Amino acid sequence: PAGVMASSAAAAAAAAVGAAGDLPTPEWSEATVLGLLPFTAVVGIVFALFLWHVVSRIRVGSDPDGRSTALLEDGVDISAKAAEIQEAITEGARAFLSTEYKLSGAFMAVFAVIIFAFLASTKSDSGHSMNNAVFSTISFILGASTSMLSGYLGMMIATYANARTTLEARKGVGAAFQCAFRSGAVMGFLLTGLGLLVLYVTVMIYRGVFKGDPKGLYEAITGYGLGGSSMALFGRVGGGIYTKAADVGADLVGKVEKDIPEDDPRNPAVIADNVGDNVGDIAGMGADLFGSFAEATCAALVVSSVSTLGNQTVAMMYPLMITATSILVCLVTTLLATDIAPARRISQIETCLKVQLVVSTMLMAAAVYAVTMCCLPSHFFLTPAVEGVSEASGRVTNTAVYGCVLSGLIAGLIIGLVTEYYTSNTYKEVQEVADACKTGAATNIIFGLALGYKSCIVPTFCLAAVAYLSYQLAAFYGVACAALGMLGTLSTCLAIDAYGPIADNAGGIAEMAGMGEEIRERTDALDAAGNTTAAIGKGFAIGSAGLVSLALFGAYVTRAGIKAEGEAFFTLDIKTYAGLMVGAMLPYWFSAMTMKSVGEAALAMVEEVRRQFNVISGIMEGTSKPDYRRCVEISTRSSLAQMLGPGALVMLTPVVTGVLFGTYTLAGLLAGSLVSGIQIAISASNTGGAWDNAKKYLEAGRSEHARSIGGKGTEAHKAAVIGDTVGDPLKDTSGPSLNILIKLMAVESLVFAPFFASVSKDGLIFKLFS
């Protein structure tokens, strides 16, 4: 009987090998897919340049190229004033990014050496450890460079468009909206097209090096995601500290103590405040979402490379085809807002932006179905058969993969709409926060915190449902595809997110140039909608970060050789449980560091603004100008010094944990930081957004309810300003940075997983005491 059973097993294994060898192939040819990918990337970049050209036709100043060096003096026309203010904002933003990128470049060089040294000392499964070390390092440098370029281009676009949006507001809210939205779309399509093109070219070059070794190829590609998120961390933290230090200083002294309007040119911190919108909300946010795209794509590639898809080029390009499809879908959707049905009245602005989300999701759901059916075989196996050892397992159909992508798309839309509900002053949640200002700042803060905590409920259920469904359909490959689905409207999300800071800057320029109440009312309406869209963008970033981190976690567990014995290893291995506890604490530690950094930088700013009001005579009377440059220098110096601590915490924790405490402890650390980080990020971002729009609700005074609470200068308005000031570092520094924390630690662990598995699997500390 034993002989019969052995023969039967051998026959079954042989049959499984044969079946795996006869797997169906995708409908599209390799030439078709490899041609479509660069084509769509170039289409996205060309469309971005076209929109930039349209915006550039709006002239600023009196000289032919739309620039002016005229001084801001009485008697100079409004356009020249706007040009001079725009130049000051551009100069400050460029100076900050230049200094930040020098520091980031030095870090990139040092960390590239660490990656090479660690991976070169590790024996890889394929025996190509040197190839893996060299090309992982190159991928890291490419990802970091692309991330920095994305942030810089975004900043340049925003500073180019802000004054143009202000001048268009003289024609009406419709013209200003189109200028701001087109400018945001420039960033969205330029970043998505550039990221896709660089990743595609990198994969094609690496194919010639890792011939017949798809696993080694895509392991080396993961460095691209690590580089992108590393630079995004410094961009988000450094830019966030900069913008909020200036914002807090400007608000506390200008609005509360001196009772002058927001963006009043008499406020010494006003230029630094407007610079901060660009370096934090634009450059940092662009690098952040670029990192999400890179990591989600890399996670899907790594997981699929060890499946039966590994040797099918068309199927392996499917994650990139999702992004390529999104570029074409978002292009069509953008035309709705810019040409077909743009917002022409204040009441139409938020609706127009919401239509962008809904329509792009619907079109993407249909388009990605066709792409899935054509790029993936009708079925494949996640675990290939090994001749004479095991059968192929984990059968997945292309319909199941489409279900994963669709679930991510729908969840992204729901998270966006829920975020809008909790941060827009159109709805009762924010109006209740505004109403609480009647009794002072304390009740305002209490209601705002409660709103933030409550806003976590629906997004968390959505993410849990998507994670469970996608894992059941296609394991961790399904989770990665769900993350790509949530990013399936990336170009549109970036457009409506970048629109907000551009509109905010436009309002500041209108106030500083003395353009009158009617113009400021239009720019304030654009800005209020922009605050909501910025919160929606952060919601997408946080939600996609959760799914990306889960997919990267799965890839890390597989690559590090972590095995579950019986029940899940979280409940059985004390090392994992210890890591889980520490990981859940890390987002709190990180948030404490970033919040305190903003506080310390803001203290320096408040003291400087007070000093100028006391020392420079004639500021309040408007007869002398404040020293704007001094405040810009303080924000720059403080933010760059303060960003190093949080950055070191995130970058060093996975390496130290993996080496000293082993792969199981690191797995627990990643899971703990993912679970707690998402909750804190969502609540922080939505709380801050609600406080900001509650303040704007009172300032606008468009409803009887708002007027009954109190407008500018009242005690209720001062309470609203305090709430907004407390919320500034929550929504623009700590909250957005946390999604980078959970992604970055996961992708870094995956890159170093071969080293941990071979050198310190059980942890050097645990070995010492065992």
C-alpha cells in the first residue's frame, strides 16, 4: 500500500507540474502592453504640459513673460503687486526646498551605502546577492530622486499659479476655479506620468540583468518604493513643521492679539505662512502620494513574482497597467471640471470637486475590468508546483483580482465622501463644532476631538472589509491590487488636493494686494472648498497607506521566512507580541515629536512677530513694511533642524529591531504601528480640517446660523481661531506624516528582509540571553 500511495503522489505531482506548465496566457500580447505603458505615461505628461500652457496665458505683472520686479509701493497697479508677492513666495519656497534637498541628498547617499553593505553580505536564494545589492541601491536612488523631483515640480506649479488665480478672481469665481483646478491637475498628471515612466524604464532595464530570475528582479525594484517614501517623510515632516510654525505664529499674534485679518500684509509672518502652503501641502503631499503609488506597485510585483505569473511579462505588468489606465480615465474626468461642466458659482465648487471623485471612480471601475481581463490569464496559482515535491496551490481567477481592485476603488470613494462629511462646513458635524465656539475655546476643542474620533469608524470598517475580501480572493496579491485600486484615481486626487493650497495662496495674495472684499470673498470660497479637498486627499493617502502597508507586511513575512505554527503567530510567539506592543506605541512617539517640533518652531515665530510689532514703528498704521525675510528664515531653520529626530526614529527603528530582536519581533512591530497609526492619522487630519472649516464658517457668515454665532472679531471667532491653531499641526504635520511612517517601515523591512533572515533571524539580543 505504501508503494501504491507513493506512486499516486508522484503521478499527482507530475500532473500538477504539467497543469502549471499549461496555464492560460493573457489576451494581450507583450508588444501591446509594453507599448501602452510608455504611451500612457507620455500622454499624462503632455496633458500636464498643455494645462500648464493654458494657465501661463494668464499674465501677471506688466512684462511679457508674466513676471514683474516692481516694488510693492502705493501707486503700483494690482497686477504688479500680485507679481511682487508671488515672487516673494516663490523665492521663499525655492530656498527652503533647496536646503531641505541638500540635507535629504546627504541622507540618501549614506542610506544607499547602508543598503548596499547589508544586502551584499547576504546570500540570496538565486545566488545573485551582489546584483540584488547593486540594483536595490540604484532603485533606492531612483525612487528618492523621482520623489524629490515630484515635490519640486509641484511647488513650482503652485507658486506659478497662485497669483494667476487671484487675478482671475476679478473676472468671477468660475475663472478663478478653473485656473486653480487646472494648475492642480498639472501636478496630478505630471507626477503620475513621471512616476509610471521611470518605474517602467527601470523594470525594462533590470529585465536584461535578472534574466530568468523574476523574484530577484522585483526584489531589487522594491528599493524604488523605499527611496520614494524616504524623501516623502522628510518632505512631509519638514514642510509640515515649516507651514504650521508660520501659520500658528501669524494667527496667534495677528488675529488674536492684534485683531487684524488673515493674510494682512502688516503681519510679519504672512509671507512665511503662504510659503508653507507650498512646501508642506504641495511638495510634501506630492512626494507622499508618489510614495504610495511606488510602494503599492512594488508590493504587487514582489508577491506576483513568486507565483505562476512570474514568467508572464504581460501579467507582471498588470499593476503598472492599473496606473496607466487611471491616467486616461482621470484625463477624461478632468475635462468635466475644466471645460464641460466647470463651477461658475460659489455654491457649485464643492459639488464640482465631488463629481470628479464619483465620475473618475465609475469610469475606472469599467475601464480596469477590461484591462484585467486582457492582462491576466483566466486563472493562475500563487504558489507554483515543485516537481516531485508539491502541487500548485492558491488558484486565483482574473475576475477575483478585479474584485480586489474594485473593492479598493469603492472604499476609496467612501472614505473620500466620509472625510468630506466630517470636514466640510456644509454639513452639521462641522456646524456643531462652530456652534461650540459660542462658549469658548475649550468646548470648541472638545467637540473637535470628538468629531475626529468618530470619523475613524466608517473608514476603519471599510479598510477592514477590503483587507478581508481581497485576501480571501487573492491573498496578499489581492491586498496590493486593492491598494492600487484605491489609488486608481490618483491623478484626480492629486489635482483636487493641490487645488486647495493654490486657492489658499490666492486668497493671501488678494488680501496683501488690497483687492477688496468682493475678491476676497471669492478666494475664501475657493479656499474653504480647498480645505475639504485637502482633507479628502489625506483620507485617500491614509487609506491607501493602510492597504499598501498590509501588502508589504505580507511580502516581508514571506521573504523573511516567518512561519505560523498552528494558530496565528501573533498570539503564540512572545517576541511578536512584544513587537506588537512597541509598534502600537510608535505613532504616539512620532506624533509627540512632530507636535512638539511645531510648538518649538511656533514659539520662535511668535516671539519674532511680537518683536517686530513692538520694535518696527508704523507697521500697524501701514506706513512701514515688516521684515518678511526674517520670519521665512526662522521657519526654514527651525523646520529643517526639527525634522531630523522624527526622520531618524522612522528610518532606524526597523533596522535596529530586525538586527537586535529578529524577524518575528519586527513583524509584530509593523502590525502594531499599522493598526494604531491609521486611527491616529484619520482622527488628527479630520479634527484639524473640521476646526479650520468651522473658523471659515464663522468668517464667511453666509447663513443665519453662522451670523448668530458671531463673525470676525467676536469672542466666538477668537475661540474658533484657537481651535484652528491647535488643529494646524494635527492636520498638516502629524496626521499626514503618520501614513508615511507605516508605509516606510514596512517597505524598509521588506528591502532588508534577506539580511534579517540570514543574519539575525532570532535577534542578536535574544540569542545572547537564550
